Amino acid sequence: MSEWYKKSFGDDYLLVYRHRNMEGAYNEVKKMIEWLRLPAGAEVLDLCCGMGRHSMALTDFGYKVTGVDLSDVLLREAKRLDTEGKVRWLQGDMRQVPLDGTYDAVVNLFTSFGYFDEDEENERVLREVSRLLTPEQGQFIIDFLNPGQVAAHLVPFSSRVEGGCTIEESRKIEDGFVRKTIVIREAELPDRTYSEQVKLFSREAFISMLDRAGLETLHVYGGYDASSYNQAESKRMIFVGRRKGL
């Protein structure tokens, strides 16, 4: 599974996840800004921005946005959708973000965390979030899956047709990760296979990691409806907080 993301976040990712839309991102951002209460013109970093849905929605609410992602394919799609050039797009690894300044807020959304085999590598990401936040004022949102809900409702196999292709997705939990294998079948072409994995961190373990990185957790929500986190039922585990004072 080492560096699986370098292969998986390519052209076929746009096919597999084409159902994610701008309207959903807009509604999620609307809730996020209620939590952050940032002034107009605040600078926001969207870390692991992907196709840029949330980055562009943030600009619609009056923020100056930088979107960072490792995938040149997803960044190319983001730039294509950003017809007015509102967002600053930058390629980079979330463990070593090629930025020196600080931001009023850093957001990491839609389970763009826990990709790495070693906990130390995952914690490097949180230290980068801390480094990139304005001391004492900088705020963060990390939108992660809820491991309890994932374990209880895991669908081992599903299949669907998208864009003339059959997409088969197999899922399992092993070694503390939820792992997915995606097979894309297209007539007269060889099958294309991709892997994804996310480390399953409990609420307590995640808060401990944030604390070690210099980040203070203020709220843990179970979804964008601002419901309280429930280990058994919440669909998400959304951490909202701020950088600790120096």
C-alpha cells in the first residue's frame, strides 16, 4: 500500500468520484464559516484540495484561498473549473507543504488524512497544519471519517456503471486501516485497479495527536449539521480548533 495515492489520484479518480458536486461543497463551507467566524478577506488554506470544490466555494464567501494538493491531475481539473482564477493553486505534499507564510484557517476535508502506514508520517501532517496557522488566532477544521460508523456499516462490495465503465469497489478493515480496492472495467481495454487506505483513529487518539502537534480541539462534530459526535451513529468526525499560543 506504500504511496498508493500517487497512482489512485489520477484521471480515473475523476470518474470514480464524479458524483461529488459543487452544491454539496457550498453547503458544507456555509456551515464551516459559521464555526470559524472569520472576517471577510481572511486567508484560508485548503490542504489536500483535490478538484477544488471547497476552495472555490470558500472564495464565494469572500476569503482569499490557497489550494494545495499532490496530484497534478486533480489540480489541473481544479484550475479548469476555476475559470476566473480566484484560487491560488499549488502542488505539494501535505507532510511538507511548500509554503512559508501563515493562514487564518487551514481546512483538511473529506477524509484527506490517515493515508500513511506509519503514525509518525500522519502526525507530520498535523504539525504542518500547526506551522501554517497564525499563532493564537489560526483555526483549523479536519473532516475525518467516523471509524465506529465505518466498521458498523462497511459495504464489502459494490458495483455501478459510470461513463460507460463498470466500477467495482471492494472494502475491508485490516491492520487498523479501512482499505478499498477499485477495479474499473471498460470494453476492449485491460482492467484498471487502484487501492486506497485510511488509518482508523478513534476520537481520543486523534485529539491526542492534535495536542502533540500544538493544536487545541474546541469541538468535535458528527456531521455538517453541527450534531454532537456519537461514536456509533455519526457519519463524520469533524475536529474544529485552533493553534495553541506560543
